[in-house]
Amino acid sequence: MAGEQLSARVDSWIWAVRLTRTRSIASDACRGGHVRVNGFRVKPAHAVRPGDEVRLRHDGHERIVVVSRIIAKRVGAAVAAECYVDKSPPPPPREEIVTVAVRDRGAGRPTKRERRDLDRLLGRPAAEGRSRRSRPE
């Protein structure tokens, strides 16, 4: 294309291709060491060029993309997807994600009945012989 640039700031490019919601999140990720270009941690002003591999750790998983086109302004999702080649590993299946039981704030510790119900729900073995303290005899 006629007006295409040769390089751009990495934080601006990450935001423009919609890898992060805001540019400030992209800048903070760079400052926090969560962005690597060709294996090196970079600052927000680092120049990114076509062919560079950008690794971004965000929201608990890593995105690995190879820059195919440089853009400076945020564009639609369809155009943004053409600006990089996604080489990220697939997300883990939903079964592997462990859900944690959440108690209401201020509810305190579970009662003995609630604990037994939780054990039954989670498939834990019955807690026979549980005692408050083990006393040496």
C-alpha cells in the first residue's frame, strides 16, 4: 500500500491490531515485562517491523503473533486480523479449568454440615476419624 509505514511503536501496534483493549494496557504490559519482541523484553517505544515475533502475556494466557503488516491507527477486527499471523497455542479445554467454590463475604467458616455437603459435592472421601487435634499417646 502507498502510505504504509516500515515500523511502529510496539504498544501502539498491539493496541491497533486489537490484542489489548486500550493502549495504556499495552504500555503497562510492556513496562511490566509481559511483551517480548523476538525473544527480548521491550519498552513501549520499541519499534516493531514486519516479520517480528511478538509475545504478549495477557489475561492468563500467552499470545504469539508474527507481524505481517504495520498499522498505526486502530482498525476493524477483520482488517486487524490481516496484520498478523497468530501462532498462539490453543486455550486449554474447559474441563481442565478448576472452579473454586466461593462463599459470600462475611459468611465465616463453613459449618460441619456445610463441610460434609461440600465434600459430598466435590467427591471427596468421607472424613472418618477427623479429630480436632492428634494427641500423642
